[in-house]
Amino acid sequence: MNLYSNKQRWKLVLFAIALVIVGVTLWYSNHIAGRIREQEREKVELWSEAIQRRAELVNFTEELFVELRAEERKKADLLAKAYQIISDPSDQSDLTFVTDYIWGNTTIPILIYNESGKLLYTANLEDRRSADKAYVDSLLRVMKEKYEPIRFPDVGLRVYYNDSYLFMELQQTMDDLIHSFISETVINSAAVPVMVTDSTRKNVLSIGNVPGLALSDSTAVSKRLEQMSRQNTPIAISLPGQGLEFIFYEDSEVLRQLRLFPVFQLILVGVFLVISYLIFSTFRKAEQNQVWVGMAKETAHQLGTPLSSLMAWTALLQAQGVDASVITELNKDVDRLRTITDRFSKIGSSSDLNRTDLGAAVVEALDYLKVRVSSRVTFHMSLPDEPVFAAINVPLFGWVLENLVKNAVDAMEGEGELTARIFEESGKAVVEVSDTGKGIPRGLWKTVFEPGYTTRKRGWGLGLSLVRRIIREYHNGKIFVKHSEIGKGTTFRIEFMG
């Protein structure tokens, strides 16, 4: 029991140390992951704040552009009025200022045609492209759609004009700014998944960093929007010409992976420990098998010499006319030693299994043991009406029964009842050995088969371990504690394939 107790204590100590190491490792890795997670979170928050500030900047820029566009539009209106004044001047009008204003125009494009549609004069065309007929024709179409021409019927002229180039450049710059804002929001430096919706929060206008999600899959889009809104409050933005929009976003892929990192690490550590345990357990079992086989072979070898000597002495005593009853008992013990030697010699070798009547094998083994244990132990046999056969090695199976009976007698302290039952169940040949001894606690039903476990002060704890090895490895069967109650007894069950 001391060997087993020490083994259990060391197992607990090593397990506790392993838990401490795993705990410290996980704590440290979780601490590092937490710090990186905070940095990622700060990055996302800064990105969110930058989006809001840039939206405010875009709106402020739009306000400035509105004022500039208004001024440029006024210039176009004033220029149109100037041409109208010239086309219909009053007698008292001083046209000096008006003509100066017209000739001072440097930003508003002008096209002047005669009544027959011939281009007479151009002003402020882009890069002086007045000679490019296709360009001039396209510009004329735009001017016709936008403003009514100013006509000079007396001289047969028509003046076409458009908004100033500065006005159009401001408009283009504003459109580019809005487009750039949305693009940089979707493809963001924080690498967070982003979805931009309209004011309804349902219609998605654009997405970014959301692999595998298609706008056509409305169900998946709705679920993702709901997921994002639970994680972060959508950012409301109002852009010129776009109306109210919402930016939905969630944590980056790196941040989500960092949350799961400790779990993955724990799984990897667990898998590594399990694999390591299995490998070392396999090596340990192989070493134990070698020890078992070596010890058994050496024992059989050592018993061979005195056994041969005893056989010679028995023959000599018989020749000298010693009492026949004495010779008979000596021959029984010599046969017993021969059986024991044969048992040890079979350890580590492939045993020969023969189809045998289990009832006859059990009766033979118990008959031998009855006279060699306490007379206060009562043996009972429960045999089936029909023989139950199983493939067994009779000497090794007898060794199993011997160990079970001796353990039962020790558990009953030399007084009680021992019952052996043989029957067939679900295609299996079954042997059950029951005693009325001290019983085994539930938590030790499997432990009793471990090497080194014993309740006796001078025991080695090898008997039941040897029994399990013989049943499992040499007979491909099973042995286990079927039932046990403290103070009432124990039942061991052995199963063979029929």
C-alpha cells in the first residue's frame, strides 16, 4: 500500500505543478494578449474618432465651398446681366463699367455665335481649346442645357455661358473629397470590418474588410449588421449630397484572434500533455512487460533445478519402500511446483488456448485450493446444466483463480463463504467469484488491479495485476469488480468470448 500511496501522492504533486505551470503560462500569455488587445481597441477607437472628425471637416469644407460657389454663381449671373444690358441699352446708360466687367471676365467660359450658327468668339475655354470643334460642341450642349442664351437680335448674335471654372473645380473637389472619405472609411487603416448604410440602417451602400460577404445575400448582411451594432454603436455621419448615413464596424480580425489565443494555447498545451503522457505511458508499459517477462523466465529457470532434484528424491524414496501415502503427497507437491514453473515459463510467450469446459477447470482449481486454505471458509459452486466452453490456457487460468481465492480468503480473514458461478451471457462465457469479505471502496474498483496496490503490510500488490495481465493479454478477455459493499463482500467478473 505504501508504494501505491507514494505513487498517488507523486501523481497529485506533479499534477499540481503542471497546473501551476499551465496557469502561469496562460496568465502571462493572456496578459500579453490583453495588452495587445487594449492597443488594438485604442486603435479602433482612434479610427472611430477620426471618422467623426473627418465627417465634421467635410461638412465644414462644404459650408466654405457653398459660400465660394455662391460668389462664383453671382459672377455668372452678373456677367449674364451685363450682356443683357448691352443687348438692350437705354439712352442714358453708361456702358463703360459694364463693358469693363465683361472684358474683365477671366473665369466664366463664353461662346458667341451668329444667327447662322457660326462660332464667332470664345473666352476662357479650358487650356485654350477653342480650335477643338468636338470639345466646343460638347461645351455648347452643356451650356444650352444649363442656361438660356443671351440674344442680340439687332446684330444677330447669341451668347452662351456656363458656371465659372473655379465654381466647377470647387464642385469636383467636393465630390472627390466625399468619395475619398467614403473609400478611406471602407478601406481603413485600422483594418476593421466596415459596412456603410443609408439612414434606414438596412440598405448597405458599401462594405470593406468583410471577406465572404456578398451584398446580394440580404439575410447574411442583416445578421452581420446586427452583430456589428451589438459590438459597437454605429457612427452617424451626414455628408453633403449624401444625406444621413451610418458606419457599422466591429473589432479587427487580429483582435478577435487575440481573444481566442489563450483558449487555443490551452488546447495545444493539453494535446501536448496528452500525447506526451501516452508516449511515456507506452514506454513505461513496455518496460514493465520486460520486467514481468524477465522475472517470470528467471523464476521458472531457478525453479527448474530444485524441481528436478525433488523428482529424483521422490523416486529414491519410493525405491526404498517409504510409505506410499507420503510419496503420493510428495508427488502432488512436485506436480504443483511443475505447474507453477510451467506458468512462469509461459509469461511473455504466446500461450496455447484450447477450447475447455470452464466448469471443469474451475472445479479442478477449487478442489486443489479447498484443502490448502482455512477450514472455516465454505466453498460454493454454481454450474450450468450445459457445459460452458471458452478458449483458455488451463495452467494460466488456474493461476488466476488461485490469486482470486487467496485474495478473497485474506479479505474474509480466513472465515466466510466463497462462491464461484459459471454461466453464459450475451454470447460470452462468464466466471464470477464472490466472497463475504471486507469489500472494496467504489473509488478503488479499478485501482486494485494496479501494480503495487495492496492492503497487507507485507504484500507486494502484484496478484491482481498479474490476474488482469493474464486475462487481458493472453486470453483477450475482461476482468473487473462487478460489485462490492463495505463489510458485505466483493464479486469479481471474468468474461471470455464464447
